[in-house]
Amino acid sequence: MRDLGGCLATGLNRVHAMRDQAWISRRAAACGVMLAVAAPATNALAMEAGMTETKRLESAYPFADTLQKLRSALEGRGFTIFAAIDQREAARSAGLEMPPTTLLVYGNPKGGTPLMIAAPDFGLELPLKLLVREEAGGKVLVVYTPASSLEGRHGLPAGLAARLAGAEPLIADAVGATSN
């Protein structure tokens, strides 16, 4: 059997290939390994390629209440809600159905602008985003990219991403969240 890392890395020239589960399954089979063995290696390769981790919190409240509590908490702390994108409604406009899902786009230009000055391409990460979605059975999740996973992205100098972490405990408190 060939070296797993080298075998899996052979076809990983494009980041989107790592997101394609069928591709990963085919590549693992071609390398003679089971997918369960390949998963840790592909996760490590994904992180090396710059894919960001996410944090999931389970809200203690129904969907609409969760959205309202997040808006109030963020705005109460000086954050601006730049957009609230109702993805369920967008799906309906295309004749499709999906569970309640809203993307909140928020930030604070006073906090984010210095980061974009230090690393202009970091603007791809800003403003920040929260995905609020409801699963079957009414469980509501709040999903976001933690500041710690943005460290060093797009040439951001060490330590600056931590400036974005201030909203994270606020978000968890607002929805009485538990990590998922």
C-alpha cells in the first residue's frame, strides 16, 4: 500500500475537490484504504489548504426567538447587522422548500477596519456571519467561524484575529447555548 498522505494529496490541487465527498471516497478506494482511515488525513489536508472550522451552538430558544435575541445582543453591544438573509424565503422564491435558515451578517467597522488595513485581503472574512438554522424536531443551531480559526488568514498579522472573538461569548449567552 502506498503512503496514504501522498496518495490522497496527489489529487488535491483544488480546494473544492476536498469538499466533494464522492471524490474523497473514490480517491481513498484507489489508494487501497477505507474511508474511515482516510478521514483524519483529509481533514488535516483541508486545514492546510485554508478551509476554516466552524462552531455550532444549540440554542435554548425557538428559531424566531433565537434570531431576535441575537439581533438584540449584537446591536446592544455596538455591532451593526448589515444584512439578514432569509435563505428559506429565497428557496421558496425558486420553488424549493427548506427548514428555517437565516444568515446574519454583522460587524463593527471600528473593529474590522484596522484588520483590513493590516491585511487587505482579510476583507474576504468580514463582515462576520452567523447562520441560524432549524433542524427536524425544532432544534435550532447557531453556526459561525470562530476568530481563532481566522488567525493568519490572508496575511493577517499574528494576534489580530483575537480582536474578533468578543462577540462569541455574547452569542452563546444570548441564546443560552450549548456546544454541539
